Amino acid sequence: MSRWRPPSGPSTALITREGFERLRDELNQLWRDKRPEVVRALAAAAAEGDRSENAEYTYRKKQLGEIDRRVRYLSKRLEVLKVVDALPADREAVFFGAWFELECLQSGELSQYRIVGPDETDAGLGWISIDSPLARAVLKRRIDDEFSAELPGRKAHFCVVSVRYTNN
């Protein structure tokens, strides 16, 4: 048995307005503030002489490469993202952008989540990607609907407790 896995498909190109603005702000900050700062430090390190033993020069070149990679990724990604800021017609069901609360039917534990795009997921906030197994299973469900989701390592059964589209 090998470790090879087929490449995953492209991620969904949906994003919330807040997520889009966060990525755009990150791109602007990297391009306008961070990159010029690193270029100045790199030029200063290069002026010190022998580059083969200059740790500062090596570090700054690596840092500049990382910034350029992130800038290139964000520039391409922002072009294809579709901002979803309209509320769905049916606000009683779970769709993209919804905050919802689930009860695990096995343990009785309550959990709160929000469905967002893959570029803005945050486990600490309970923001899950629309591409995740849980999000795919809960889409279009309503309050008191029960469903099963194939989670990593187990199958879980949930009940939708609440759905809302505003953060309050």
C-alpha cells in the first residue's frame, strides 16, 4: 500500500464579503508595506560583502520568496473568488454564510458553526469550509432536522438546533 493520494479537486470559489476584504487587505499589506521593507533589508545585507556566508542575506532572500509566493497566490485567488453577500430567500434553512447550532445525538453536545469559503476557515471560531463533510451534510437542513455526516474516523448523527444569518 502506498501513501499516494489523488490530488484533491479545486476548492469552491465562494467567500463572504468580510473574508474577501481580509484577503485583499493582506495582499495590500504584503505588497505595500512588508515587501518594500524586506527588499530594503535584503539590499543592506547584500551590501555587506560576501553573500555565501551572510545569514542575514540568506534569510531575507527566503523571506522575500515567501512574500512573493503569497502575493502571487492572493492575486490569482482574488480574481476567481465570488463574493456571496446576499441573504438566501429561505432563511430557515442552512446555506452559505449561515451560523448554526448542532446537537450531537450520540453525546448531546452542542456546537456552533458557520459555513464559509475554504479561504477563510477558522476552527477556533467554528468557521467550517463549505467543502467540508459536515457542511455538505448540513446544507439545506432546517431546525429540528436530523442528519448524519461522515466525519474523519466516524459517522456522526446531528440535529439542527438553530439557524441565523446575522452575527449577534
